[in-house]
Amino acid sequence: MFASVLSAAIRGMEVCPIYVEADVSDGLPSFTMVGFPSTQVREAQDRVRTAIRNSEITLPPKRITVNLLPTDMKKEGAGFDLPVAAAILSASGMIPTDCLRKVMIVGELSLNGAVNAVSGILPRIIRARELGCRYCIIPHDNLKEASLVEDMPLIGVKTLQDMLQGLSCPSYSEPMRIEEMESICNDAVDFEEIIGQENVKRAAEIAVSGFHNFMMTGTPGSGKTMIARRIPTIMPDLSFDEKLELTKIYSVAGLLSREQPLIQIRPFRSPHHTTTASALSGGGFVPRPGEITLSHRGVLFLDEMPEFSRRSLEVLRQPLEDKNLHIARVGGTYTFPANFMLVAAMNPCPCGYYPNAKCQCSFHDIKRYQGKISRPLLDRIDLCVEVPEVNYEELLKKSKGESSAQIRQRVERVLQIQKERYKSEGICFNGELHGSQVEKYCVFTKEADTVIEDAFRKMNLSARGYHRVLKVARTIADMEMSEQIERKHMLEALSYRSLDRN
């Protein structure tokens, strides 16, 4: 007897429908699985057979053949255990075939028949809704995550017996309300804790206001990392669509909390400098979200940037420009979202104290250290500011600076201006302007034109660097509610190109 059930596989960020077919026929007792399964999927035959036996279900001693369609795509992951079991039981006559029509089943089985949670449930449920499924059978531990999808009936099962009961007499789980999942996130850090460094805080506010890439250079202990960790606290709150988008990414990566699956705050990813290029971009035969994708809609912080390998840093060039990450493999091409804000920190030399008298580095050492970051990558960084050392008198001050909440109010006002301006362009921030859009929206006065023309020659700016200066100047003008970019806006934007001046 033949039976088929719908499941799904994840390739990159794409969800592909997989039809699990089973045939139980007369012949020598055997269990064969075909359809290009990976080793992990092929092991399902032993897990399923043992789980069925331990669930007090008796299979007839017949020939069992399982096929996974489409056969030209390699199947990865353990989420096929439950649909394989359902197809076999239906082909054995224990489940009516009509009960499996337009039902998506996903889950992993333990040997005792228990159903375990799997990663990537949210995008699978969204795909099931697009395919017009009647309902989905998923692990009970994945219910909170799956409930983020509205208008999709769900059955959460804990055991194989629960699945049999759910198919014969569907009893849908109560949908979780989004309000029940949300919790108040108290910021553990705040900008008011930063002493002095007003110029750096101003640059950080400009960077967030236009979603510009931002670099800090300075001696060890000057506060670069401290400032970087507080940047997400002045970024605007996520919209619900952005929360859902981020939750999908973290669901595929298997990084969601079962108790609070909805991502509510902007990501802040700070990979170690030993991180490989594959870990940043997403590696493997079937690529998965890397650090670049996990920082989508948030901040990717590279501390001690020159200590990263050259190959790892060059991986950043394409996503910084396109806001998407394209990875080609033999099995296909994968696209991951990568609209993040790059924040980098570096020392001016290997010892960190140049040009202070404490510096022990030779001129050759300094040039080689700074040369680890290529010019094309530096051109993609909009603001670069030098972070001075904090003196003893400033440390003794007990007065606090502006809080993150105060700065965030100004940022949100500037972002609202950009949102209105670019509502017909499909972008939201000045940092996303490109090509003709820069010429259209970055209109400046004659005095500002004289300033940028002179700087272009003296600072040897590239065409990309020139456009970056204009975009930063546009953000500074928006912060002062100015329609045109004036001379003072252009001068301030140029002051944040310290690497070009050097």
C-alpha cells in the first residue's frame, strides 16, 4: 500500500516542500530509504522503526520503501523522522490516507517514541500557510514559535501516539498571543555611563541616525568597546515585521529561546578575531546563517579589526554594498539578508599607543598593521573617529552624560524624516542611498561644493568615498532639520574621514 505526507526542508533561508512517500508491500522484511538522503536522514530508518516498536505499535513484517521527493535535492536534518513514521503507518493501513492530505508534519523522534523540537519551525509554518495546508503537526516544544504565524491551525505532539490521535481526531492547540510572549527588556548598559568622549558619542549618534558604518581608532582602554556595546540602546525599536524577520533567521540557525521565541531587540554580534570567513558568511554544504546574517537589522561589531584574517574581512565587502549575502555552492546559490550596521574598533599600531611616546613600534610595523585592512573595505566605512584617552580629571567627574533614551528620541526624529523622504524609493536610511539617489537627495550649497571639491583633491578620495561623505553630510543636515547640505555639515562629515587624512 502507498502513502504520501508533506514535510519541508530548509536550504539557506528558503523552505522547500518535501513529499515523504512510503510503500509497504509483500516480500522479505526490509527498510530502504531513497531520494538523496544525507547520512543523518538515512539514520531515520533505525530511529523510526525503534520508536514505533517502543510506542507499542506493531508493524507487519513486510518490505518498506521510503522515498523523499524531489530526489535531486539532498535532504539534511532530523526533522523528517515524524513524517517518515506517519507515511509508513499510513501505508500499513493504520492511518487513513485522507487524514494526511494537505497536512505538513515536521519533527524528530527519540527511540522511546518521544517527539523532540527541531530548528527552523517558523519558516516552515509560513510556507505551509502559503501552500494552503489544513493544519500542521509539530513538536509540542515548538508551539510558541509556530504560534507567531496567524491563521495556521497547529497540533503540538509529545509522542508518536499523540500524532496518531491528532491525525484521527484533530484537536488544535490554542494559539499563543504575541503579548504573552513579550517581556520588558531592561537595557543593561546606557550611554550615560560614558565619561567624556563627546566627539565619539556625537559620531555614534550620526552613524545610527543614518545607519552608517562606523569605525573607532584609539589607544587601549579609551572606551571603544564600551561605546560600541551601547550603540544598540540608541537604535529605534523593531517593528513587528522586523521582529518576525529576525525570528525566522534565528529559527533557522537554531538559536531561539523556547520560552521567549520572538526576537524583540536589535542583534549585537561581536565575533572573536579568530572567526573564519565561513563562520562570518555561513558555511557548510548547505550554508546556514553566519555572523553577518545574524546581525541583520542590528550591529556587527569587529573588535581589534586588523587582527581578523584578510580573507574574513574581505567577505564583508559584498554584503556591505548589496545588503544581501550571496553564496554559491555546487548544490545551488543561496541568498541571506545582511542589512547590518558595521561597527569596528582598532588600535593605531600593534602596541596601541602611537603616536604617544609610549609607542615602541617601528614605522614599518605601523604601516603593516594598518595595511591589514584593504582600501576598498575602508571606503565602505562612512565614519571614522579617533577616540582619545580619558584623563584623570574626567574620571573624577560624577556628573552623568545624556542617557540612551534621550539620544534615541533624537535618532527616531531623524529616522522619521528619512522614512518620509524615501517612501517611494524602497529604502529607509541615508546610508542605503546609491548611484542616482545620492545625486537626487544630497543637494548642497555652493559653499559646501567648494569644500568637498577641495577635499576630494587633497584627501585623494575615491568615488565611493566621495558618496559616503555626501551621505553622512545628508544625515547631519537632517539632524539640524536642514533641507540642503550646508558648508558646516560638509566640514563635519569630512572630519570623520580620519583614515583618508592620514
